[in-house]
Amino acid sequence: MTTPILTVRDLKVEFDTPDGTVQAVKGTNFEVAAGECLGIVGESGSGKSQTVLAAMGLLADNSTATGSVIFDGTDMLSADTKTLRDIRGDKMSMIFQNPLTSLTPHMTVGAQMREVLKLHKGMGTEEANKVCVDWLEHVRIPEARRRMDQFPHELSGGMRQRVMVAIAMLCGPKLLLADEPTTALDVTVQAQVLDLMDELKRETGTGIALITHDMGVVARMCDRVVVMRHGEIVETGSIDDIFYNPQHDYTKMLLEAVPRIDQPNREGRPSLGKAPDASVEPILTAQDLKVHFPINVGGGLFGKTKPLKAVDGVSFDLRPGETLGVVGESGCGKSTLARAVLKLVPQTSGTVAWMGRDISQADRKTMNALRDDLQIVFQDPMASLDPRMTIGNSIAEPLTVHAAHLSKTEREAKVAEIMPRVGLDPALINRYPHELSGGQNQRVGIARAMILDPKLVVCDEAVSALDVSVQAQVVDLLIELQKEFDLAMIFISHDLSVVREISHRVMVLYLGKVVEIAGREEIYEDARHPYTRALISAVPAPDPKAERSRVKVKLEGDLPSPLDTRAPLRFLKSKLIDDADADQYAPKLIEVAPGHMVAEHDPFEGSSGLTG
């Protein structure tokens, strides 16, 4: 390893809280060299983020940091405010986990980028604009000049994250600190962001400290790895040592918990129940379901309206005891489809039949009577739980609506019965959501959904923001609950490894249309559509040697605008009419094997034909 650009010695970070002193980091030691990527891994609460925030001098007011963090000859812990200000954003930059909360909402992208160049390089507006556009193009943001005048909320999550990468790299830093930079991104966008960071590392010699709980990302990006637990480093080593010869039990546990797209059935984990026979009557049937939203595209009084086809002719059925995985990039209509099935958003056309009864035109009173059978677990448990209600009251709330005949004692008994079944200690019953971890709050959301003994549960990205070990526990829990209650489940996720573990069949959506649907083995081992192949190829494997040798099928660019009628024909350009407003050909689903349907597409070789 070359001379370190960052040296951390005996770093300790403590917080003064009403409950006493909390030791977040307990004496860590590591280095980062130029042109090296160091992975810092561990579960939530292990001290990863506080370690790099201390290195940046961005700790909270109630914190105390001791030890030394030497960056390029400067001790960041004892440096004055002016020195820190000169270093941050110029020589040392950071990519934060959530770009929407890190970007200023009332400033355009261009204004935020120019601010960095004006402060550190003294550039004028015109010169700064040129540098900003060059960097936006470098991070592969289409129509970079136009994006400069847009606000953060007008960009997709992937584009916002790439804006953050561009801002971090504007001044050519020597060190880049990346805190979970790809957690909430689609696999295809994640692949692009990781490729970009790797390219920057090689081209500019930038050192990278990458914080993540995704061991697949670590295998793909890192040269060395530091494993943290409870504020301490429990193991450190080269990427191959950590993955192929781990020494600490905690490291082994992290690796074992990682979902693997190539190993859906792993020893010691509950196995998915047998798929229901095709002769079993479906409990849910959707036929040519469409959900269109009118969007004003002209602006002003005389602007014209175009339909945004969020769901555009989707058909599927679901049997009791079956899980249908729904995958696709953000904006493909996964969540809208789930909400349309549950009648939480109005459908434009098509039919939804529940237990043989058409509920497409059902009124609110009819649907309220069915709600105890139709439940949903949302992506963000903290946003879906009332912060003013105790855990016990949150879990009991559905009973007060759908089982009003129960007394308070009976409701409390049901809550006490369901909590251990979802892995919650009944002693937590009087706690509030902010007092629980992310995994515990997600279990509360599952308990709320399960307490009414529903027949269908929709899981909308229910495990995407959880640590791998907690994610594994929640997936195991859902599999066990499904077998116990004979549940039908729709499992929406951008993580194809998790989808393979939990689903009997998988449906791939692209801009509101089904491009492929098949059993979980068929779709992963014999994917036919280029979009499906690209999604599978983008999943990082927790195997460094496999990652180094793998040839990836790539989708270039972002998802095209769903308002452009040409967009759904990205893979069938031979039928394309080159007019954004023209009525286009609708690709048909063709049965290529029993139960395996694939949308029409042009022939392709490797990545050819995938550029958009």
C-alpha cells in the first residue's frame, strides 16, 4: 500500500444523552491510501457513519471525539473551522446516504454545484457552469444543461445520487467518503454509480472509504475491508481474506446473511413452501389493468395534458400460499400496481377479481369490508407508524376498525399473542417507534398486517433499507408466516436476490408493462428478455473473484420518460414510430415454455441493442 492519505488512530466518539454517555466509536485504527477503496462494513449502530463524520469534522454538538484523524498532514479533530472549511468539499468530499435530504430543496442543481466551485476555486458563473455540465455528463446524466436549472425534487433518486457524486468530485478531491451511496437505488442505477466511482478512483487516484452493509457492493468495489461491530473493529484484511477466509464469527454471520442470487436455498434457513398447483383457483386475478395519470406538460393556462401510463395493461393471477415477486426499476409501476390491486389508487380500466368477485368498481363501503383480508407492509416503517402511538397501540389499531366487537382486554391479548410470532419481545409493547431499531419497526408493520389474519399481504420494498442480518430475519419470518397462514403475497423489491429467495414466480415490469413472467428458477436461469437479463446481470455477487471476471449486460442511460410513447419500445425498435405522441405498437406476451411468458423484443447480442 502506498503512503496513506488518511490515517485514523485510536478514534473514540462519545455522545452525551439524557440516558448518560453513549460510546459510538471505541478506538478504531485504519488507513486509506491514494487510489484505494477501503470498505467499512457492519450493521446499523456499529459506528461506521460516526467514524467518517468524525473524519470530516461533522459530528453533532453533543459529541466528543478523541484520538487522531490525520488527513494530508492535518489533524481533522483539532483543526480550526477555517481549515476544515478549506478542506471539506475541496480535498476531502462526502457522498451522503440520502441525496434528497443532503441537497438544498430550494436551490437548483446548478446553483448548488456553482457554490462549491466559487468557494474553493474562485470561479465565475460562466466558467463554473462549463465545469458543472462536464461533470454532470461525466456521471452520465442525460440533458446535463437542462438539469442545471432543475430542482432536486424534479430528478429521480438515481439522478440525485449522481448529482451528489458530481458535487463531491467537482474539485478533484484526494479522498472520497461514501456513506451507503447506493442503498436505495435500483440495481441498474447502483451498477452505474459503482462503475463511475471505480472509474474516478482509477483515473484520478482518489482514495475511497466506502460505508455499506451490502457485501456484494464490497466484493465489487473494495481492495481492503474493515468490519465494525458495536463501535469496534473486529476484523480487517484484504478483500479476498475477508470473503474466503473470515476469522471472526461476526464477519462469518454477515457473509452468511447476504442473499445470493445464485444460491436461493441455503442451509439453516427456512425453505420456501411448494408452489400451489396450477389447478388451484386463483384468489386474485388482474386482467389488462391500467392506471393512467393526467400530466400537464405545456405549463400555464393553455398547456396540454398527456397520460402518464404508470400501469399499462398488466394481467396476472395469484393463488393461496403463493408469492409473486414484482421487480423493475423505479418508475416501472410496481408500487402503483400494488395500490391499484388494493384499490388504494383508482384504476383507469381493466378488472381486479378477489376470490372470484369483481371489485373493480367496488365502492368505499364494500372495500372497507374487505380490508381485513387485504393488507400491505410499506417500505419505510418509521413513515408508516404514528410516532405518537405506542407499539402496542399501533399493532392493535386495525382491530379497533375491523374487529370493533373485541374488548380492550381481548385486543391486548391478541397483540401479546402476535408479537412473539413476528420476533418482537412483548416487553416492547409500551415503547414508541423512535425507541426501536429499523428491523424492529418493520416487524411492527408486519404484525399490524398479520393481526387480522389476512389472505393477501403486499410487501412494498419491505426489506430494502434493513441490514443484511435483519433483512434475512424478516425474509425468514415472511416465509414462515406464509406457510403458517397459507398467505398469498405480492413481494415488490429492486433486490433480485431477495426476490429469488422468497418468490414462487417473478414478474418483471418495464414502464408499466410486463416484459417477462415465469417461475423463480426459469426466470433466473433462463431469462429471455434483454431487460430481465440486464437486471440480473447488475446484481453484485458477494464473491470478489466472480465479480472481477464477470461480463455484465448493461443498460445505458436512465429510464426514458414514461410520457414518451416511444419509451416502452426501447427493446422493440423495429416497430417504433419516431414520434413522442404517436400511438405505438404494444409488444405482445408470448409463451416460450409452460408458464413462461416473454414480451416481444428485437434480437440482441450481449449488450448490443440495450442502449437507450
